[in-house]
Amino acid sequence: MAQKGGLAKYMERIEAPFPFYSVELSGNDSTLKAIGQESGTGLSVEELKTIRAHFHSEGRKPTDVELQSLGQAWSEHCCYKSSKVFLKEHLLHLGEDRILDRGDAGVMEFDKDHVYALRIESHNHPSAVEPYGGAATGIGGIIRDVLCMGAQPVALVDPLFFGPLNHPHDDIPAGTKHPTYLMNGVVSGIRDYGNRVGIPTVSGGVYFHDLYLGNCIVNVGCVGIAPKSRLFKNRVGGVGDLYLLVGGYTGRDGIHGVTFASAELDERSEEDSRGAVQLGDPITKEPLIHAVLEVAQRKLITGMKDLGGGGLSCVVGEMALHAGYGAEVDLAQVHLKEEGMAPWEIWVSESQERMMLSVKEENLQSVLEVMSLYDIEARVIGKVIPEKRVKASFAGVPILDLDLEFLTGGPEYCRPYDVQKRVTLPAKPPAPPLHLKDAMYKVLSHLDVCDREWVIRQYDHEVRGNTVIKPLQGKLGMASHGDASVIAPVNGSNRGLAIAVGANPKMCLADPHRGGMSVLAAAIQNLVSLGGCPDSFSNCPNFGNPEKPDRLGDFYQVVRGISEVANVFDLPTPSGNVSFYNETPAGAIPPTPVVMAVGIVEDVNRCITSDLKKEGNIIMLFGKQSAGLNGSVYQDLFGGSDMAPDLDLAVFKNTVTSLLKLIKMGAVVSCHDVSAGGFATALM
């Protein structure tokens, strides 16, 4: 185990030709707290008591491998123990009849022969510690989430959040990197991984706020396309199937990644948790994509899943239990980056570029031949068994034997939450500017409004040749930011996917409920502005410590706001990710929900862009103007207090529906969403 301090006194050596221990959990609360902290599992006292009772019923103590396995599976990152109750109530039921699958990515229908897969997730803590590697492996992980559904990844998005770039260097908190360093590293990591693996980055955003100073937010999303015949489940086929581990080698990088992501950052995080950051390798990932899609297309496998959070400790059991079976694996068969790794390290490592395939024995040789063709390492490490348990051995010694329902069940909490009232009436709106021109210059130069071309141009948004509407729109040399991008993912078809991102942290800080509504509304507006009909969205709420009632209250309010908008538009959310513990001793980040929305474009040739087309065309402000400047760029610059703008959902839906009809009629030639900086910024 990660033997920090005095953990060894709670462990007893088990006779084996390698380091192997049982763990004594019979102590008092302070002892259990120390075990949870020193082991790196992050398990709470109550969780360790539950584990102790379970093993007592089996008449034994847990091994170090078993305790580590439970620590991964029961982490906030893996089991959503603080958020699940809210997600079930407000989001997961939306549009359920239209969702084809919920796996590592969600799956929706594209046309009668094809589906699209989508997911957005966070890679916040790793990026705060090592921005280049954290962001790069975030891209690698989200690509695998889409790939393991049988889909070819076709587009990436990257909403990013940092502290002010002009923050004084001598005022950076201990253990924290300067926002400029973080942003340059994150953008470089996304650029290098996405460009080298050959997937276009077509949408995103860069946002700034003082409260991101100690904890940057790096969210990444991916959309993929697949024939319906190639759609796969993230589960095994049946008893006797072989577990085939393919792709990158397993090392000590990425150990305790999910438990690292399930705790607050502090000044020691970089020193203590650098090993939790994985090492990406896009040069291995690119042929891995081809190899996996080929064996899927040829029906040589029965199921597949990517090795993300928790590594083998999560993927083996989840694939088996989702099909109603169990698993037996031999960790000595895993291909390793280095010698001398302990069994528990192999079991929980989150090394990148790895996929788990389930294969019938008669198809094994054919699969191995495909992997060899693409120079991809592949090893059989286990098989599916009828009993719903996961069993692991190493060097012939049994090291783990867990009931799968206990392992994957995890706790589900109804934590107390407190809804904070943000604005006290009467409001005092910012005063009108004395010089409108000067005010406009300040708005246009604000970090949330100013030009992002230097970021966008680093990403290849045309690789694969399917990008119809690009992130920058307008005449060559004069292009500016559009609202969404369009991909034509199926060769020979004019049907397209519009892809957009929605985020509004300042509004969410001012009023989490209205802010949550504004985030999904913005993504919908972005899709509609070029002619896309909103079809689904993936969500990634980023918040502080859920054990603090005010943080969880913000989460509840935001989720409720998103749900209200989604209900009106009948938009399903087939996938997503919740990132908690984005907090340092200085405080939490602003409530930061992010959505990646996808729309269907019936004919990509009829899409419109944001740039004005012709002198004499009429400029129209379409929709209802809401009062309130709270959360706006103008308020951020000129002060004052005000109500957050309200969203009349009936009016908003009518506006969206009417605009789509006008675009389809050809009556609209340009359209731009009014967002940061308001109407004036959109027009300019």
C-alpha cells in the first residue's frame, strides 16, 4: 500500500514471494481515520466500518489489494456518492426513451443507420498539478470513453477556466502555479494530444475568475459516430469469455488518480500526488483506435471498456457484473512498464492508452492478429466466471476475492445542503457609462470577451476532413468566433452534427439556479444560431467540497436549473461527469456547470454562420430582453449590484423554434448568440 507514516502497524505480512498484507480494521474511529488517510484510499470512517462488517461476515480481514480496490470503486469520482440522489431526481430520467445506451459515453440516434456517442468530463486536479500532462490525458480518456461504445471519435471540445492572467506572481498561494503557466500548459497538452491522434477540436471556451486561482478547471468532451451494427456494450458476453488487455503498458503513473480527484487540493498536492497524474501517448492511441474499431466491426469481440478511473480494479468487475457474471484474473499476465510493481499497484494503476476487450476463445487468435498488425500489445489476463465475484491472483497466490455487488455498489449519501440567497434587494444596478465608446473598449478587452484566436489556431479543427462549420467564421484574415461548429460525420451524407459548449460561472456565482438555466440555454442558442436542432447534451458540473452544505446547495440549484430547461426542450442527457472537491484552503471555485450540447443538422449546406454577409441586410435583435446585469461583464467592470437575468422558458422555447423555422426557410443569413459582453459585443 501507499505506506505513509505509521500505516505499517495496521498491516500484517502474508506469506508470499512479493509484498502482500492483510489490513487490521478493528481499531477505533481515530485509527480508521488514519488508515483511510495513510492508505491513499480516502475511505471515511463510516465506509471503513461498513467494509469491516462485510469482511467480518466472511470471517477474515481484507488484503491490501482488496482495500485499495474498494477505495477506488467507492471514491466520489467513481460512484457519485454525493451527487447521485440529485442526478436521479432531476436529470437522469429526461428523454429516457430516446437514449440508446448509457455506458462510458451516451448513445443517441443520428439517422436510421448510425448513432452518435457523446460525453464530457473533467480532468481538473491532474491539470492543476501538471497542466500539460493533465490536459493531454484528459483528451486521451474522453476519446476512449467514446471509442469503447464502438464509435469513431470525430470531434473534441475543451472548456477551460483559470485565474486572472495578470495576477501578481508574488501573490500566488503556496503550492499553486500561476494562471499563465497553467493555461499555456493546458492548451499545449490539448493541442499536442488532439492534433497527434487526429481528432479535430471544434468547440470550447476560456473563462477567467479570481476563484480559479488555486484550482483551474479543465473539461474535455468528445463526440463519435458509429454504424448501429457496430454499437457495443461495456460488458462481457458470457461465461468463458477471455479478458484481453490491449494498448499501453501498465506503470506507476496514475495510481490513486480517482482518490486524488475526490479530495481538496492543498499546498502539498503537487509533491504528494504527482504520481496520480497519468502519462499520455497519442502515438499509441491513434493505431489503438483503428485496431479496436476493426475488431468491433468484424464482431470478433463481445464487449469492451476503457481503463479509466481505478484502472483494472474497476473495469474488470464492472464489465462482468453488468452482464450478470464474475471475473477471475491473473495480474502476473499484465504487461508492465517497470519491474517490481506490487500487485495492488498493478490493480489500481490508471496508466493511459489501455482498453479491455472480452473475447470468445475461438476468436482470440483473430483479435491478436489485428492487434499485431497495428503494433498494439495484447495480453489475456483472465476469464469470465458464473459466480458474481471478482478474483485476482499474482504469481500463483490469491490476492483478492470480492463480492461484485459489494465492490461496485458503493455508498449513496443524502448529505445536508443549504441554499444560499445571493442578492439582497433593493438592487443597485451599475451606473450608465459617461463615455459609451470607452466602456465598449473595456468590455471588448475583458478577459471573458477578448480574442481567443491564438488558442483556437493551435488546434487542428479540420483533420479528418469532416468539419463543415469551423470555430472561427468570416472572411479570411477577418474571421471571428462562431457559436458552434458542424461536423458531417458520415461520408456521402449531408446530415450533420452541430456541437456547442455552454458555461457561465459568473452568473452561477451570482444565482446558481438562474445560472444553471443560462448554461444549457446558452448551449441551445449556440446550436440554433447556425441551424442545428438541439438533440441531447452531456453535463459536467464542477463544484467545491460536497461535505459543506453551501457547496452542495449550489450544486442542487444548478442541477435544478439545467433540468428545467432540458424538460422544456425534451433534451436527454445520456452521459456526464460530476467533479467535486475543486477547492483549496483559500476557498472553492465558482459553481461551474458545463454542458456539451449536440444538435442535428438536416442539411449541412443550409447552415449559416455568425459573420455579416451583405451591406443593406437588416439587423434584428431576436427574442425577449431580460432585466438584470448581475453576472455580466459590464457589472464585473463597473460594479453595482443587481438581479441575475431571469429566463422565461415559454418565451425562450418559442424564440428558438421560430428562429429555426426562419433559418430553414432561408430568411436568415447570419446569426450570433448574445452572451458575454451582450448585444454590443455580438454585433461587433
